[in-house]
Amino acid sequence: MAQETQFVLNSFSFLIWGVLIMWMCAGFTMLESGSVRTKNASVICLKNVGLYAIAGLMFYLIGYNLMYVGVDDLIGSFRFTYGTSEAEKALLGGDADAASDVLENGYSVMSDWFFQMVFVATTASIVSGTLAERVRLWSFFVFVAVLTAFIYPVVGSWTWGGGWLSQMGFQDFAGSTIVHSTGGWAALAGAIIVGARHGKYREDGSVKVTAPSNVPVVTLGVFILWMGWFAFNGGSQLALSGVVDAVAISNILVNTNLAACGGFIAAIALSRPIFGRVDLMVSLNGAIAGLVSITAGPDIVHQYWAIMIGAVGGAVCALSMKILEQIRVDDVVGAISAHLVAGIWGTLAVCIAAGGNLLVQIVGILVIGAFVFSASMLTWYAIRQLMGVRVTLDVERHGQDVAELGIEAYPEFVVLQDPDL
Amino acid sequence: MAQETQFVLNSFSFLIWGVLIMWMCAGFTMLESGSVRTKNASVICLKNVGLYAIAGLMFYLIGYNLMYVGVDDLIGSFRFTYGTSEAEKALLGGDADAASDVLENGYSVMSDWFFQMVFVATTASIVSGTLAERVRLWSFFVFVAVLTAFIYPVVGSWTWGGGWLSQMGFQDFAGSTIVHSTGGWAALAGAIIVGARHGKYREDGSVKVTAPSNVPVVTLGVFILWMGWFAFNGGSQLALSGVVDAVAISNILVNTNLAACGGFIAAIALSRPIFGRVDLMVSLNGAIAGLVSITAGPDIVHQYWAIMIGAVGGAVCALSMKILEQIRVDDVVGAISAHLVAGIWGTLAVCIAAGGNLLVQIVGILVIGAFVFSASMLTWYAIRQLMGVRVTLDVERHGQDVAELGIEAYPEFVVLQDPDL
Amino acid sequence: MAQETQFVLNSFSFLIWGVLIMWMCAGFTMLESGSVRTKNASVICLKNVGLYAIAGLMFYLIGYNLMYVGVDDLIGSFRFTYGTSEAEKALLGGDADAASDVLENGYSVMSDWFFQMVFVATTASIVSGTLAERVRLWSFFVFVAVLTAFIYPVVGSWTWGGGWLSQMGFQDFAGSTIVHSTGGWAALAGAIIVGARHGKYREDGSVKVTAPSNVPVVTLGVFILWMGWFAFNGGSQLALSGVVDAVAISNILVNTNLAACGGFIAAIALSRPIFGRVDLMVSLNGAIAGLVSITAGPDIVHQYWAIMIGAVGGAVCALSMKILEQIRVDDVVGAISAHLVAGIWGTLAVCIAAGGNLLVQIVGILVIGAFVFSASMLTWYAIRQLMGVRVTLDVERHGQDVAELGIEAYPEFVVLQDPDL
């Protein structure tokens, strides 16, 4: 292929897949706003739009440089803003001689930035679901700013940025650990600091069921995520410039799909023994867990492995949802199970068919987990001290929508709100 | 164009259009979950996610081989699993010499598989809408497994697989008959075996109206389908490797859109004389029928024909909805009218502007119809004998959501459920 | 790059971005159907599907020729229908010699048509939101036909068609003025002729709050618009045939995103001082206003300008929403503020970083505004005389859904309708 054709296709690939990954933010929003009670549905919508806006700005201002620019073993550069390269500016300004410099990069500078930005937004999206219905709007936004400006970029610099974990041979193709577990650890830390929703865990040891308030909207969210995942994993080939890329991306999309199928089937099958019924939310989370599981190594050539990796992911997620309930970690949408737990499994599963080194994978999982969890604990703790993290009991009772936004999500519909929680 | 560029673009074309066709599953889900009563909205969501998962697995395990591998006149191979070719594995494994073998295929093996898989899922999606609100969850899943592993692939082997109908000159560019009528025949067989919803047809001859419970969600579904159809028809050019493909796909997208416009306008105009009012559901189904109608021959060069073919499709669909009501075939969303009836019209319409042979088209319609309908009848009948196909009257009354999943789709909203049906 | 590769990529670029722009119609539909009261949600859905169908047909029959074919200074051709070129027909008919003629055009004729068609549909979408809840269904459709056949194409011929404003150097990359302000002026004219909703502005000077009835659906709409805007602006590069295009489109997508982020942040920050609370609708409209603002010049190379232009757009929009309320222009979704006002700002902002001539930009804004506003006033006035534009007070009270369609959007849900409005 001609070099210029490669450049065009590589850049276009970043952009079109990036657009579909941005769309996953809408998927998380629908999943979450359909899962919470109606009295909190508006605030969760606003949180999700806001986190996407904040993530984009923070990654522009600070995050990208920290993750990718001048990475030594441990970290990139502390430097404000990132942008179009000088060669590109010259080219767009009419200097045709700059083309060869531009072409040498293989893809346009900002197409890569765009692709990386939608990844950081995904990480932030994971957190909002777990902490729904009790974390304060502005406290959440502050955490998102820290997560997307610092925590995620540091993890990214160790791995995709070329730092020490990458040099050790840590494999995480599209981010089972780097994106999904990172989001999951941040959510877990938040769940600990913010605490469970009032009334969720009763004194007699029983757990209050909080059913999703709008199932079609939840299902739409899952379809959006499933769709976006093709872009998430396929785009992570990071190129579309030859026969190898085309074959690899094709395998990746197929494996991604089969893993989700496997995760769904495993979770729906296990939901009856574990939860005593065919459980819609568990089944849907099983599909997501299948997707998370294959994300670390979607470029395998034996498709049956994708089904099995996804199925184990779905099973592990279902089990984890039960366990978290029992140890009283309140995760409104099951994000910790679907993203953190399945993400760990997926990162280990790379050793099965994609040739990962088990020891290195474990080191990566542990170190990233320890860093993200402790940095997130610290951040949540600091936010609690400075501005509080949790709405008052009264706000929780009447809903964040009325209290924080002065509106209801469904103002004309007669709803039966549960005053206990 | 360089051979490698062609390979990359052909493969990418399969993948990106395929992703948009997968998205049509979300469209069917929204259309259906907004059309059923609230008491059945969760189950229809689960059915739709499940059918996509099952279709993907069955097509991987059995269907694709039956449809495309070693097709003699009548059928492909009974052989388990399909996957990356040996040449592709060698290439990805680092053997650069394998590239020429890989390139010779014109596109990556799994990109084609992915594209075909989303088609089989579409066929299954058509069935769930018709049978909503009374078919049992697991019985439906068993039918989907048979449909996607055997029934659809056999039809496909006769046509796109290169079998006898294809050799006769049967034309069905993107599947008015192969996908849409096949789904419609399977739905019709199901509607006969499963029977109408309790109370739908009253003893005094009148018909109970069952209005869609969530119109914005239905409308969203139609927009998703309309959008996905560009991929459905455009991707069926099966290549993006030169000027002819680019021109053809452009015409296809424009014709697809104009046919949908024509179908919508015809249906909204006819809804008043036929149904006594401007009918939203009929109008929306008219757009879908327009899309189905053009699907057999979207690659025509005179755009006005697309408008007319679509408009007739919309009219035929509106009429068919009325007739099915009168002959007491209970189709919750009008899928038989929009997919089967308009699909037949579209397959005949190929003779107008795309040069189809009328006799051959009729043979194709009849033989495929006879095969799919009888195979589906047999399958539904066998499922009924083995495990039952229909929920009990009590479940129907209280809704499948509570009975089969133990949840409600909108648990906090106060809804007025009709105890009669 | 080879000429044929350029042709394929240019055409494909029009198509794939065009599909995503079509998707924006679903975004407007969701935004609007979630913003209106439940009693009008079905009609607004039907209006949006209908306007897309009508726009497509009108632009095929009349609009495209008027905008692009044989444009002298003032206007294109009055000629029915547009279609595949003769050279393309010859090529598809098997005449390989026609390829060079086809290639010379740079892209397939109908790929460009498709891309332009989805733009005209966007313009029409803006109008439906402002006039929701009181404009008659068929009157609205007639206006859409005039807007998409005549008004928008005339503006387009002056600018993108190569007419007098283009020759003066008027810059509007993707249509801050040409698409968004045009839609906004048409909406403003409609708001004046149709008048405010009954009871919106009370005699004591206070304004009745009409909250969105379904916030998650509104939020979904905003995400769809944000996503589609990448295509709207990126596709407006009108080519993907080399390194310059790839770099430019990458910058465009990043700037588009950053402007939306800036608009959201500015609006949410200003919503408290201006409206007395953190306002979800104002914040979401701020993101849209950011997108509108950057649309006239998204191809800038300094990304921080995009943030600032978007932020000012969001601020201007929030302020405008307040002012329109005070001067009693009833705009149900805030479309005039987000599209017209922010569109004017965006067209001026071109002078900051994209090198526009301030005087020319002002001339363009004024002349287009004067033309679209007066032509729309005339059209709305004529429609009012011929068939009426406004539903009766009784219809307004009971809702257009029941009155015009005989259905309810949410028939099973118990809703509290406000009898005053």
C-alpha cells in the first residue's frame, strides 16, 4: 500500500472507531439511568454527560502528556495541553514539503489523541454506575477530574505509554486491566468511602432489592456497549494499513462478539442456581463481563477460546455480584463485578491463547490494582474532607434529582417511591 | 488500486457495516419493547439479547458451514465451527510469505463471517416481535437455535451460497426474501402454532386494540433500523475495492433511503382510509416495509423507481396489517406485514428496474416460503410437544416479566394493566 | 494515492459520515419527545420521522438542483429530480471506458447527494422542537416541504453551491449559519406566527415551567447529537483522499468535541447564577450550543480556541434561553438559543482562529437571516391562511397525541396531566 493511503486509513480508523467508543458513554448512561430508581435518574444522566466533558478537557490539558509524551520508565511529562504537531500545522498552512514529516508518524497526531480520549472517558463511566444514588454531583466531578488527569494516565504510561510494565512484557491489548479494572478499582474505593445506600443492607442481615426502574433503557445501554466494544477492541489494533491489520481486526471483532455471547449464556444459565431465578440484570452483566474478559487478548486466532474466556467471565461476574452483595459492597449496576473482576480474569486469560506470561500478568494486575485503589482511596478521602462525598439522608430519601437539580426525571408519571431508601 | 488496499477496504467494509447491522438488533428490541404492554417489556428485551447471542454461537458452530462451505446444489457442509484460515494464521504468526495466499481471497475470512452472522441475527429478530407476549422464553430460544443453525443457512446455501436457486438466476441482493421473508415465514408459523394472545379476538368478532406502551422507544427502534439498513444493503455489495463498488454503494444507500421515505408517505396516507385515522404504528411500519421492499434490488440506477417500490411496499404492508387482523393472525408489531409481505413484493419488484426474471423470482419466493414455513411449523410443533410453546393463561394475565423473570420493566411507575389480556 | 483509491475513500467518507448524520434525526427526536409533555410525545415522534422522509423526497425532487446544479450568482436550477450520472450508469452497465469520466468527479455523484440530503434534514429537525405541543401535524409537514425544497437550498446555493456569498469569501465550514441558524430562523418565524403555548405566559408576568417529561430520553438525544456532530463537521471536509484531509478531519473531530465540552461546562456553571439552580436542560443545551458554535470553523489548529469558542457558545445559549423566556418567545426545547444564537456566534468566531473576514461574516449572517426569516414568515403565514397552523385550545389541553393520532405515548402509565396547558 502507498504510504499516504496507510496514513489516511490509520487516521480514519482511529476516528471512526473513536466515534463509536464515545457512543459507549451513552451506553453507560442508559444502563445506569435505567438501573437507578426514578428519583435519581436525572442526576445520573447529568453525571455521565459531565464526566465525558471533564474527561475530554482533563486529558487535553494534562492526561495525554502524562501518559504518552516523553515517558521514562515511570511517567510521562507534566505539561499543559497537547495539540496538532508543527509539521501538521505547516502542511495545513500550505507547506507541501511538510507532508513527508507528517507521513512518517503513520497517522495524524490528533486522531490518536481522539482515540485515547474516548478510552479515558470509558474508565470514568465505570465509576458513576457503582456510586449512583448517593455520591454528590460535584464531588463525583472532582474525582473524575483527578482520575482522568492523573490516575488513569499514570497507569497508561506504565503500559501503553511504553513504561516499565510494558517493558516487562505485560499484555493488555485493549485494556481489561488498564481501562476496565482501573475503573473498577476506582469504583470500589468510592464504594468504600462513600458507603452503601441507606437501607440497602438491613440490620437483620437481609439485603434490600433495588430493581432497575426502566428495563428497556437498561437493555438499550447494553446493546450500545456491545456495539461500541467492536470499536474499543478493533480500534486497539491501532492501524489499518495492510493485510495483517485487516485480518487481525476481523478476528478481534469476531472474538469480541463470541466472548459476549459466551458471557451472556453462562450468566443466564448460572443466574438460576446463584440467584434463584432467570435474572435479567445478571444476564446482561454477563455479556458485559464477557466483553471485558476478551479485551486483554481479543486478537487470538482460535475463536472457541473467545467463547470460553467470555463464558468464564460471565460466570465469574455472576458469582462476584452475589459475593459483593454478601460482603455489603453496594454497587448499583454491578460495575465492579463486570469490569474489575472480569477484567482481572481477562488479563490472566491472555496466558491461555494469546501467549501472555502468567507471572508478568499477575504483577501487572497487582501493581495497577494497588496503585489505582490507593490513589482513589486517597482522592475520595480528600474529597470527603474538603467538600463531602455523600448526599444527606434527606436527599437520599427524596432523591438527588429534586434535591440537586430541582427536577424529576419523569415528572408527569405517577411513581411509587420507596421512602426507606 | 493496489491489491492490498482492496483487501483492507473490502474487509473493513464488512466490519464497519456489520457493526451497524448488529445495531439493528437494538432497533428491533426497542421497537418490540415499546410495542408490547409494560408487563411483557422485560422479557422481550431478554429475548432479543438472547437471540443475538444464540444466533452468533449457532452460526459459528454450524450455520456458516452449512450455508457457505462446500455448497453443492442443495446444501453446504455439516461440520462444526468455522474460523480463521490457515494462511491467515500463518501470516499473523509472522510468515510473510502467507500474505499472497491471504490476499487472494480478496477479504479476510472472519470479516465475511461477521457480516453474515449479523444477517442471521436479523432474521431471528423478526420472529420475536410477532410472538411477543405469549411465547415462552426458553421455547423461543430453542426455535432461534434451530432457525439460525439450520433453517436460515439452508435457504442461504441455495442462494448466496451458490446453490440451485442462485444457479437459476434468482436475484435477492440483500435479502428481501432470504432474510426478511424467511424471518416472516418463521414468525407466521409461530403465530399459528402458538396462537393469538388471550382476548385479542373477541367472540363478537371485534378485535381488542393493544396499543404500544412506549411510543418514543418504538420510534427510536425505527430510526435504528432505518440507519442500520444503509449498512444492510450497502454492505451487501460485498466489496469496496474500486470505482464500481463506490458508485454502486452510493446508489444503494440513496435508493434505500428513498424507498423508506416512499413507504412512510404511502402508509401514512393510506392509514386514514384503511384504519380510520393517521396511524403512527402503520406509518412507521410503512417505512420499514419500504426498506424491506428495496432490499432485493437496491442497486438500481433510477432513483424514482426506489420511491415507487418503497411506496408500494408501504401500501401493501398497511393493507396486510388490516387483513391479518381480520383473519386473526396475531402479530404484535406487524412484522409479518412489514417483512414477509413487503419482502415478497420486493423480490418481485426486482423485475421492474433491476432486471430480475419474474418466473425465477416467483419460484424462489414459493420454494423458500414452502421450505421455511414447513420447517418452522415442524420445529414449533416439536417444541410444543417437548416443552410447550405458550405461557399459561395466568402468566399471560399477569405478564411474562413477573412470571418468568420475577421483575417488572417499570417497577416504580404506576401502570394500569388490563386484566383481560 | 492512486486516483481510484481517492475516489473510493471520498465516496465512502460521504456515505459513512452521512449515515451518522442521518442518526442525528433520531437524536432530535429523542431530545424533543423527552422534552415535551407526555400528551404530545407521539406526535413529535411522528413529526420527526415525517420530516426526515419529506426532506429526503423534496431534496431529491427539487432541492439539490436548486442548491448545486448550474448555480449562477443567485440560484441553481429549477429542474425535477437528481440522479446517478450518465458516466456512472455506463460504468455500472459494464462500459469500463466510462471509469475515467467517473473518476474525474473525485467521488460518486450520489454519495455527495446523500451527504447533502442529511444536512437538509438536520435543518428541518431544528424547527420541530421549537414549535412542539401546538403546531398542527400537517401544517408542519407543509412547512418542512417548503423549507427543504426551496428556502434551505437557496441559502445553500449562495454559499456551498458557489453563489455570491461564497464568492465574497463567506466562511461557514459545516453550517453554523447555513444549517443551524437557518433552522433557527425558520423556527423563530414559526414561533411568532404559531404563538406560545396556551398558559405558558401568565397574565401576572410569570412563566409556567414545563419540565421535560422523560429526562433519560432527552439525554440519549443529546449523546446522539454529539456523536453525529463528529460526522457533521468531519464529513464536511468533503474528502478523504490524502494526508491533508486526514490531518484536517482529525483536528475537526477533536475541536468539535472540545467545543462541546466547553459549552457544557460554561452552561452548567452559568445555570446557577442565571436560573438559580444547576439546570440539566440548560447544561445539555450548552453542549449543543458548543457544537453549533464550532461548526463554522472546526478546522482550526489551536485546540484551546475550540474550548473557548464552545464555552462562549454555551454561555450565550444559556443567556438567550433566559432572554427568550422574558420576551415570551415560546421555544419548547431551546432550539432557537442553541442553534440560531450560538450559530451566529460561531459564524463570527470564525474570525478568531480560522481567518474569516468579520464584515463578510456579518453580511452573510444578516442576509441569510433576513431571507430565511422573511421567507419562513411568509410561508407560515400562507399556511395559516390556507389550513391553519395551530391546534385548537381543546386539542392543546388534551394533547395532540389523542387528538391527532388517537393514541397516547404511554397509554398504560398513570400520568398527571396539567389541564391548564
